[in-house]
Amino acid sequence: MATRLKQTVSARWLCGRMGLELIGPDRDIHQICPLEALAEGGLSFVRPGRKAPAAACGTIVAAKGFPFRGASVIGSPDPRLDFIRAQYLLARFPGFERASTPPEIHPTAQVAPSAVIENGVAIGEGTVVGPNAVVRSGARIGRHCEIKSGAVICDSGFGFERDRRNRPIRMVHLGGVLIGDHVEVGALTTVVQGALADTVIEDYVKINDHVHVAHNCRIGEGTIIGGGAYLSGSIRVGRCCWIAPNCSIRQKLTIGEEAIVGIGAVVVSDVEPRSTVYGNPARKAALAAEHSPSGVLPVHHEPR
């Protein structure tokens, strides 16, 4: 996933506007992209202590001394903050390309008259979108899904960085939401757009009412999420998991396949595959090895 600029600018021009130093050759910038997809013409950022992919060859906002290899570096004392500053500068000039094409809605899809479907949305065969649901630009919804009343798909995420005066400024979210086939999204549930890449809900995922799935999450095939659960940003949930009602999961964690997260659990560390955790903070159940999620939580796969 990458967001294109309306006009190409140079890395040196951007550095001049921001009062920062360009390390390495000047490069054209014509899109903003996630670090793992950085290519020639792209702009991304890397936090201190994190490595860039070996094949990265665009422009990176990074700390001075970052080993740039094939990329050029915009040297920054605070890379995430300065990347957000760059987003705002580029939003003003030259601006980001935004979807202007009408939504693509399959003839067999059923969309309630009160639902809001923005430009740049795709909705697949047999999918139902309920009353007052909002599907925003950048969302792609597969076949035979149900988006229930008041659900919000692909609205902006809740990501901030503090500026030099300690005031929070919002990161511009530019990613989308990709929803597979046979997915159910409950009433008043939110599935937030990715920051730079997409938030992904794989096939046969079932999400109950009042759930929040934050930016850049990836929910594995056949997983069930109970009502009121809160999933923070960049969580990876494996296939066929059970996420019980009212649990909270900290950002950037991995929930292994066929794991069970108990009701009301507060998860602050990774969860092993085929294990059960519960409590606050969540801890592994003593008899977790005896549980078989596939036996407790059968997942019915409809014919494709």
C-alpha cells in the first residue's frame, strides 16, 4: 500500500522546508509507503533501534548515523515526529492523490439506503451493509460478508506524536482496510484504516458488536472476536483464535493460532499458539495444553 503525491518533489526540497539535513544522494519522492515496502521514489521512516529492509532504496526519515545503504536519509532527532511533519507539508503541497472513482458495488450486494459508501470502495458479491454503516474510501470488502448497523470501516486511526512543545499531533493515516470473504462485522464496531499499510481481516472472521480493531492489525482466518473487545494497533492474530468479550490487547503483540483469550483479559505480552490466557494481566492457564480450540470453537467454513 502506497499513497501517491499529486506531483513529484525532491528529498532535498523537503529537507529545506523542514530544516533537516539530507544524507546521501538527492532523490525524487512521489509516494509515501510503509517501511517494509520502501522502494525508489518512496518516503518512509524508521524509529531508532529498528533496521530497514536490506533492499530499501528510497528516502527514509531516520536518526543521523543510520546505515542508509541503498537509501537516502533525512537526518532527524525524532524520526516519527518529523515524518508526521513531512506528511502535513506534503498534504499542503503537492497534496495526496485521493480516490475519486465511484464505489464498485457488486449487483448482488445489499446496501441499506442510510449506509454511507464513499468513493474508492469495493464491495463484493452477496455482501450486506446494514443501516447507518459507514464504509470510507480505501476499504475493500469481499464476498458474502455482513457489515451490521452503525459499523464504521476505514475511518482514521488514533495515532499521535508529541511535538517540541509536548502537544500531541495526529499522524496522517493513509492506509486502507482489506476484508476477506464470509466476514461478519458487528453493530457499532470500528475497523480502523492502516497508518501506511492496510488493516487486514482475513476470510471467515466473525466480529461481534462494539469491538474496536485499530490500525495495522491483521486478524487471521476463522478467528472469532467477542463483543466489546479492544485490539490496539499492529496486533497479529493467528487463524482460528477465540478473543473473548471485553478483553484488551496491547499494541504490536502476536496472538498465536488457535489461542484463547479469556473474557475480560488484559493482554500485555505475546500469546503462544494453542494456549489459553486470562486475567489482568493475562497469564497462561495451567491446563491450556489440554484445551483444543478446534474442539471448543468449531469454525464452519462455508463453500467458497
